[in-house]
Amino acid sequence: MKTDSQKQRAYTLLALRIMGDMGATIAIPVVVLVAFAQYVSEKYGYGYSLTVVAFICSALISGYSVWKKAKRYGKEYSDIDLQ
């Protein structure tokens, strides 16, 4: 059985890990896909429409990834109390 200070430390470390992981999960697809779309748009003259499509696709990818990770982190959060 963990003491209160050990549980608090575990919760804090989990929160920091969640912040970093979710931030990267949201930012990386947006940056990569939009940068690629802008490169292709400039090279082939598609205008801004390809960038908008890339942003929408990256939002869907990020949303799905965040949903899966939130389920996993929810289980980890509840497991802290059980230890």
C-alpha cells in the first residue's frame, strides 16, 4: 500500500507524462502534414486547399490517437489507487 505522498508523486508524474505525450500527439501530425501540404502546394500550385485538407486529416489522426491514449491513461490513473 502506498502512502499519500507516494500516491501524490505517482499522480504528478502521470500528469506530466500525459501532458507531454498528448502535446506531441496533437502537434506532430499537424506540423508534419501541413508542412508537407504547403511544400506540395507551392511546388505544384494547388493553393491553400491542400493545406486545409492536410489540417483536417491531421486533426482526425490526432483526435483518434488522443482518444486511444486517454483510455490507456485512464486505466493507469485508476491503477494508482489500487497499488
